[in-house]
Amino acid sequence: MKEKCAVTGAFGYLGKYITTRLLRDRDEVITLTNSPERANPFAGRVRAYPFNFDKPEKLTDSLRGVSVLYNTYWVRFNHKAFTHAEAVKNTLILFDAAKKAGVKRVVHISITNPSEQSPLEYFSGKARFERALLESGISHAVLRPAVLFGKEDILFNNIAWMLRHFPVFGVFGDGNYRIQPVYVDDLAALAIEYGRQSENAIVNAIGPETFTYRELVKTIGTIIGKKRPIVSIPPSLGYLVGACLGRLMNDVVITRPEIEGLMSDLLCVDTPPTTSTRFTDWAKQHSNTLGRKYTNELARRLDKVSAYESN
């Protein structure tokens, strides 16, 4: 049965992959976005509505008739233009609007190892959303990916970019904390699979490979033909280097909370993989383009018109 679905950020990264699959299934799709003027990759097949967090009644009206809401909305770091606290407030408004509009199911993208007790806003905020969904009474599925890879990726692409441009690569501490990449289109497929169901579910959405951070850097270097010495550096020094590079690139390369979350092994879970695409296979297929250009997260956030570029 074809449904009317809403996808937050359909013109962005994960939202674009979810939307592509929904349209392939001939579902009707609308998007909620902070960038309604952004280039529409779907040739007008997806109608865009502003989030209207400051006008919840309009947000509710936008969601009327929607069966499934796929929510990818979040922010990676605090900035003068957006904050974690604001994203938490806005997401709670979104869930309330969905309930008032009669949305039947919500598929929400969370993060591995969320906890309301976490000192890291990224993880505590995601945990707050999960509780809000449970308390809302709306049928829902929560997917918990660690980190995504794909043509529009930032993390893996920029690791490759640094390996292409610098003679040495520094890892925070010993580099033996783990990371489990998941392919963005696999996550999109998983989201839609759970969107078609009705029972509440919480799923660790992880790929079939687990790397230590040091292994990941070494693997990328080998695949793109740029093997570099990998050295251990104090996290504080790593942050300063990242901050200097960020100023040079007019971006936020890394934050202290991201370093802490990474080194605390929060991007890894001890459960079986739920997707099949291996990062190493994908990276080999894209070795000629991976890391050729730096991908600027902040520029994406602030530019409300341009389409996301593929790496």
C-alpha cells in the first residue's frame, strides 16, 4: 500500500537517500526543511515545507495526512547559528506536531550508545528524543547508526583529504577506540523497512566492519595509495591542530566533545551488523575520488540554496 511520507532534510544527505527509495516505491513524499530554497534533486516530485518550529500549528498542518515521518533532523556541533539545545527543543516540537497531525509512525535516526546521563550533548540529546517518542504513544522505530559513509560523506572523505595533503596523520591517544561505519543507502533501506512495520523497535544500525580509529586511517591510506606514518598525539594537541585547520578551511573540523565521544568507544556496539555494505569495498570503488576535495560541514549548514556535492 502506497503511503504519504514526510522526510526531514530530503535535499540533504541521509534524507535524500530515504526519499529516493520512497519515490522508487511510488510513495508520495513531502519534506520538512530549514532550506526550502535548496536545489531540489527530485525535479519537483517532492514538495518542501519549512519546519516552522516557531509556528507549531503550521508545522502540524504540513504533516496532516502523513502516515510515516522519517526524522533525520539534528546538528553535529554547537554554533552561533544553531545549537544542540535548540535542536532538542525543535525535535520535541516536531514530535508533538506529528502526534497532533495524526502521523501513524515515526522512524527516528539516533546514535549508538545514547544516554540522558551523558555529559556529551550529542548523546544526551538523542536519548531525550528516544524517551519523548516512547512517551508520545506514537508507533515508532529508532535506528542507532554510529557514523555514515557515502558519496556526500564528511568524516571519511576528509580523513582521505588529509592523507593526500599531509605527510603524517595524528590520532588522538592510542587510536585503539572503535568505529563501525554504515553505508548511507543501507541505512535508508533499513529506515524504510522499519517504516513499513507497526511495532516499536530500537535497532543498532551498523555495518559489517569494525575498525579501531588507527586501523581506519591506515585502511583509507592504503586504499587511496597514500600510506602515511600514523602517530599518537594528546587529544588536546589534536584539538588545537583541528581548530587551526578549521580556521584555514572556515569549518569546524573536530570538537572536544567529538574527540571525547570517539575515545570513549561510543561509536561502537557489541551487537551483530544490521547492514551488508563493507566500507572497504565501497572505498575501493571510489578510491579515485575519495578525499580529492575537502568537504565543508559548516558551509553546508549555512548555505541554504546549493545542493550537497558528491565526493
